[in-house]
Amino acid sequence: MDQQPHAGQSLRFNAIGKNFPGVRALSDISFVAQPGTVHALMGENGAGKSTLLKILGGAYQPSAGHLQLGDEALSFRSAAESIASGIAVIHQELHLVPEMTVAENLLLGHMPSRYGLVNRRAMSRRGRELLKGLADEIDPDMRLGNLSLGQRQLVEIAKAMSRNAHVIAFDEPTSSLSAREIERLMAIIARLRDEGRVIIYVSHRMEEIFRICNAVTVFKDGRFVRTFDDMAQLTHDQLVTCMVGRDIEDIYNYRACEHQGEALSVNGLLGHGLQEPVSFSVSKGEVLGFFGLVGAGRTELFRLLSGLAPIKAGTLRLDGRQLQLKSPRDAIAAGVLLCPEDRKKEGIVPLASVAENINIGARDQHVSLGCLIQGDWEKANAAKQIRALNIKTPSPDQQIMYLSGGNQQKAILGRWLSMPMKVLLLDEPTRGIDIGAKAEIYQIIHNLAASGIAVIVVSSDLMEVIGIADRILVMSEGAITGEVPRELADESRLLQLALPRTRH
């Protein structure tokens, strides 16, 4: 491979500022990312991380300050100029063409030709060379749209390496990857780091930051807060406090609520994903946590409780009465409501407005003459939920796909708050959400419990489930393996219960 442009040189952000009409997105951002390191950018949504990456990638031009690689000051008027300088930004929404082959995507803009025509044999050969050691299993002649998201990300990385990028920036790279794909990506990033490249890493996932990063720079409200360059001395709590300006206990804001009798009772439940009969109960006003590793059966349990999957055996009782679930409609009618794990695929209607996403669940209950939408009610209800849940949106008419993950999640909660609710099922409610939005979600959960709602939360985040739940049930291999009250919950105890059991 040819020598990388600026190989072995540091990347400096010198007093970077960025203004939009009426908005100052970045102000006086200065820090250094060293070669051979993974440098994390962290902060709440709106802190300025994505804006800085767009300046790095040439999509935006700074209003003040400049970038510097080694001793060379850089100014990009386009993405092409950034790429030519040895910089690659791998965005959360990958910039690839699904209808084209892998090799075409890798070599777009510089495809080999012969006699004025694309030399497909040479293109396929070059594509295979670029994928070697990175994604050997991918056929360069395969249509890119047939690959998994993780494989597409590898193609984007191979594309960056084909251009000898010295600086590679990753924007929330693991947000939609499986556990196996995350492991592979971590290994590749470590390899790129060890080759002496500058790696910029944006993520909300604390475990990834402490696992792969050598330094962290924290932003807040478009301003530089602090750079931590000794990860061995940095704690989770210190980083969170730096990001949000308050202690970790204030983020979970736990408060015990009075339990007002049994809400939902589950006895001997069996269905897809459950290897043993599951039995438990949850009280009105209780926050019940479920913890387990990937494949433990937690999401499958929620699908049974919400009518998304058929129940093979067992009984459900709601407020003491037997509950029959043949479809999600039955669960919703009974007041058992689910916020799904994958909010983009199963929660929001991306092309619809924020108001429509909030109102869609309760619309049938607020129509005139059986079919006419009550516009006044919908407008008032959307405004009420946006205000109550502090949903940050320029307008109720804004398409929800343009909101941050935290605000999308709050809009889904607003949908269920518009309807009669007895039990709320929250599957990974804060996945991919910044720490400030998490604190708001936790506040909503505690408010719901205080109003007498039974809240059941599934989370892979140990500290989260310990921080918000009154009681925790642990699952492993499709069965409940233990129950831990809040006062006895710690990471060691929960992990021990979550690990697969030895079979003889």
C-alpha cells in the first residue's frame, strides 16, 4: 500500500467555530488527536459532535478556526478535498449505493477502464485486494444491498483504506450492529490504530469508550469541556458528570413509589425463545427490571406479553382477571403497551410527523362519525405530550426521522401516554441515546410508576437496571435464573446469574 498522506502526524482542531442562521453550533473547539490512538468525542445530542465531523469531512466549512494535520493548515470546500487530504468520515448513515456491486462502491470515481469501458475483471480483482484481511468472505461482485449492515460498514472502511486515509472518523459505528459484528469492528479499529492512524470515535456507549479509546474529549452545548488522556485514571462516573454537569445519582434520580397491589401476574409462560416456564408478577407503581446477556430471552418474553408472538402455555392475569392475547391489538386494548427495542423499525413511522407519531395509537378513540379525524384534539394532544416530555422538535409537523434518538423515544412514550395504560413494557429504552436524554427518560419512568403504572424495563446496561429498578429479574438461556431486590443488586451478583449455566 502507498504511504498514507500525513502518516504519523497529529490532527489538531484549532479554535473551530461554526455558526448557522441564529444558532452557534460550535465555539472555540481546540484539542489534539494523536496518531496511533483512538480519540473519543462525547457529549449529549446537540453538543456539536456531528457538526465537527462534518467540518472534518468537508461537508461544512468552519466560521472560525482551522484544522491542522502535522504542520499543514487545512481548509476543505468539499468532501472530495477532505478525502484527498487523507481523511475519511464513516457516518452512521453509510454513504454507499445499494444497487451497485461491492467493487463498484469501493472504486466509485476511479474504476479501472480498458478501451474506454469499465474493466470489470480488473475492478473485481482490485475489490478483492481491498477486502483482503478485512472482509475476505465478501464477494466483490455481489450487490451491496444484499450485505448486512455490519458488512456494509466493512466495505466503507475498505473504501477509506483504499484511499490511504490517515484519519478515520467513526460516527456511532455500532448502533445497529450485532454482538459478533461489534467484536469484529473493535478488532479492525484496534488494527487501524496500531498502524499509526488517527481514529476519531463518536459513541454514546460507555463500555466501548473504555474498551477501545485512548483519550476522550467532552463537548457540551457546542463548547469544549475537557480532554481526558489517561483512560486508566478515568471512571464512568467522572465522565458522565463531566458530560452533564451533575452527579451520576442525579441522572437515575431513583425514588421509591408506593406499590398499590398486583397489576400483572405471569404463570408458567412458554413460547418462542423461552426454554423453561416463566413466572413472575409486577405491582402497580413498581419498576421491575429484567437483565440478561444477548440471547437470554428477554425480548422474546416481551413479544409474548405484548401479543406479538403466540403463547404456547401458561396464563396471564391483569388486575386479577385472565388476559387472553391473540394479537398486539388485544394487549393495547387491555392497557399493556410496548416500546420496542428497535424504535426505527418497529416504533416510529419515520416519514410521518412528530404529531402523527404521537397521535396514531389513540386516533381511533378520537374520531367523529366513526371515521373523521378530530384535528383539534390531535393538535392539542401533540402539543401536550411534546411539552410534558420535553420533546425537542422545531414543530409538531417535523418528520420524526430527523429527531435525535432520545426525542424519537420520548415521542413513542407520548403515543402510549395518549392512551389508557396499566403496564408499560420498555425494551432497551435508552439504547443509542445520549446521557442527558437518558436522564429525562428515567424521570418519565419514575413519574409513570408514581401514577400507579407498572413499568417493566429490559436493559443490557447493568448500571441502568440497577439505577432505576425496584427489583431485578435475571434471565439466561430462555429462563429466569434469579431475583435480586434493589438493595442487594450489584454488578457481580447480576452477571453471575446472567452467565450461561454449565450443562452436564
